Amino acid sequence: MTRVLKENVHKVNDTNLKSLAEWQKEGWLHIADERNPPPWGRIPFPEDIIGSVLVREGVIQPNSYEPMPAHRLATSNGIFQLSDPLTQCLVQEAKRVAKE
């Protein structure tokens, strides 16, 4: 998952993630797990942060994804959930690797 996100998160058409990047403008943007979304503009709990990306001028920078060591795949709120666009990216990569 880390490799796929690092290589693709800046290319995925995730409108929520892009909106957050445009709103934030600069700095590190946390990619939150969707099982327990924080209120708009708030930082998620560390266990719900999948990773972070560098944002410059409102754009996610290529290969800037850094995984969050504190992220948990399962918590009392359930199993982790990616956004639909990120899930599709991961599924496509898994299918590609399975064919090799």
C-alpha cells in the first residue's frame, strides 16, 4: 500500500483530497482514514492518519507520500477505509501485480 500511494496519490482524481490540498495551500497534508473522519479542517487521530503528502501552491507533490507509523488497520471504529479513488488505485495495482 505504501509504494502504491507514494507513486500514485498525486495522480489520483480524489476530489476531497485535492480540495483539502487547495484549501491548505502549503505544508504537509494528512491523508485520513475514512472510518472515523475528523471535522473539516481538523487533524485526525494519529491512528486514523494513513500518511502525509507535501502540498505546494495547493498541489500534492509527486513522491512526497510518507506513511504514518501510528496508523492502525483496525481500531474500535472498524477496519481502515480508503476513499473510493484511492481504493480503486490500490485494486488496479493489485490486479496488475497478480498478472505478473
